[in-house]
Amino acid sequence: MPRATGVVESKSARGTVAEEEIFVEIRIGISHTGRELSLESNDSADAVRAKISEALSSDAAFVELTDAKGSSYIIPTAGIAFVEVGTDQTRRVGFVA
């Protein structure tokens, strides 16, 4: 069965299989407001940085990001004040003895 992006399988010392979900936290500040957009993505930190950098350097009107739950965010590049991209992290999913 094919695995979702950002999911790896690991075994404990007892042989119990658990899945680890890889995610990165992203915070985007919006200009002229005191608000931030926060989301978790299954893309790697490098992939997120590349996508945002490409949109800003090519004068694209917007950048589209997808969070870990599948929701899409379309962000106007003119309104981006800052972008904080965390490091790749893992989260265990399932039961491990």
C-alpha cells in the first residue's frame, strides 16, 4: 500500500511497528495587520523555503501552500511581512509498546 508523503515506518525494540509523520511548522506574518498565519506542512523545510522564495523572486501574485490536513492557503505575496519556517520534525502515530 502506498504511503502518504511525509510518513515513515519505524520499529521499536520489541518489533512493534509505528508510523512517524514528518512535518514542518510555518508562520507567515501579514503586512499592516497584527496577525499571523500558522500551519503545519508535510513538505520538507527546504521545499517550503524554495516555494516561497521562488514566488517572491518571480514577482508572482500569490503563493499556494497546503497544510498537513490537506487545506490549501493562497497567500498574496504583496502582503507577506515575514516567513518563519521551522525544522523538519517527526510525530509518532499509533501504538508503540
